[in-house]
Amino acid sequence: MSIKIKLFGGLGNQMFQFATGYSVARRKNLDLYLDLSWFNRRHIHNGFELNKVFDIFKRVSFLNNDFSFRSFKLKEFLNKIDTTYQTFNEPHFNYTPDITKISDHCFLKGYWQSEKYFQEYENEIKSIFSFNKDLNQSNSKLVNEIYRNNSISLHVRRGDYLLKKNKNHQTDLNSYYLDAINETSRYYNDPKFFIFSDDPEWVSKNFNIKADHINVNINNGMNSFLDMYLMSLCKTNIIANSSFSWWGAWLNNNNNKNVFAPKNWFNDKTICIKNLIPNSWHLI
């Protein structure tokens, strides 16, 4: 008996999926298997990042990886599929309590974007998702700046959100960012904003921030995960409609943090996001 979970998407999505699979397997005292077949067929984002960033195969003792995309071609992988698993597809974007009723030999497929799926093991998840602190000089300098100031991270995601297939994420958040910036003045004097974006040129042209700020554009490609680490160190966070900055804020251990999130997460307003945003965060 074991739990298997399908991993796909970028780092933020992989973290939601893994955290959910981990918690289900942990609760049931079962092995956890990762289905990495999605990465065999696609070469987008930075591939399977969880082990590169967090070394999960060493940190998690009951984790198994019999579907290594490095070891098997697609045809060979298909021959290894275990049809004995009962499949549980995420029924909708919102949290589903039915996940507590699944069998002990179950294959989970979905995004699982709610802390409710793994809140019971929050401390363990945060321990697993701890970053390697071996930083280059540029990132070390930024860490010092973040610690020395009333640091507020602000994440703007464009990049793949501009693609036609991601049109549901192409939400106009300009007024949200302005409102969130104004809200932070209630909590901090002399704030310093650390602006993270996959399109820093667009940000510099479209954001007129009078307060002290730094456009962080030193972490690209395989090092882009370091932006999430830097976000997690700030005193508070203004996130995008993105799982990447969601995790930057969630991993922030500042007990006095104020996290601001956009209520317009999707263009499709029928999608319920009430379980996506933790209760202590501020929806704008």
C-alpha cells in the first residue's frame, strides 16, 4: 500500500503537490511515490525542481522515486505504470475534505493549492522546504539589506502568464499593487520594497514607487528559486496571483508578517479561492 502523487508545473505547483502527498502519506503511515512522467514529455519551467532545490530524497525517509525521469524514456516509463492504484482526481480548485477518505493505495492528481491539505504537518513541511544557505555575493548582500530594513517583498509575475493558454491568469493587478503598497504604510515606517519579477523591464516602466526600493533581477534560470528564498526573509509580502510568491510568503517565519494577496486570482470569478489564501492574510 502506498500513496502516489502526480507532479507537474513549476516549482510552486510542485511544492503544493508534494506537500499534499507528503501529508496524506504521513497521516496514513504509508510510502510516498512521485509520478514524474509529466516532465518526460515537457521541457518548460526548470523541470523537476523539488530535489534540486530542497534535496527531498535525502530529507524524507519514507519517500520513494521509482519513476525517475532521468532513468526511463517515455515508453519504458509507461511499461512501469501500476494499474492497481485507485485514482483520486481533485474535484475542484477549492479544498475538498474527501481527500481524508481515500484508499490506502491511491494515485492523487491535481493542484491541491490550499494549506488545509498539509497544515497538520506545517513544521515538517517548512523543514523540508528549507533552502540551501550557500549564497553568492550578490544574494548575500541582498539578505543583509532585507534584514537591515523594514523589508517588503513585491512579486509581479508576467512571463508565461502572457501566453494564450494561461489567459485565466492575465488579471489586471495594477490597482491591487498600489492599494497593497498603501496598506503597508499602516504597519511600517520607512519601508524598503524588494521587487521580484520575471519582467523587470516592464516593472521599471509601469511602477512608480516613491518609497525606497530595489528591483531584484539577479536570479535567473536554474537560480530563480532563490527569489522565493529572499521573499521568505522579508518582514512582509505582497504576492502575485502565483504559487511561487504564495510559497515565499508561507515560508516567511516572521510572526508579525502581513501578507497581501489579490482577490482577483483568476479572470474566471466562478473559481472559489477561499481556501487558497490563509485566514491571516489580507485579500485586496
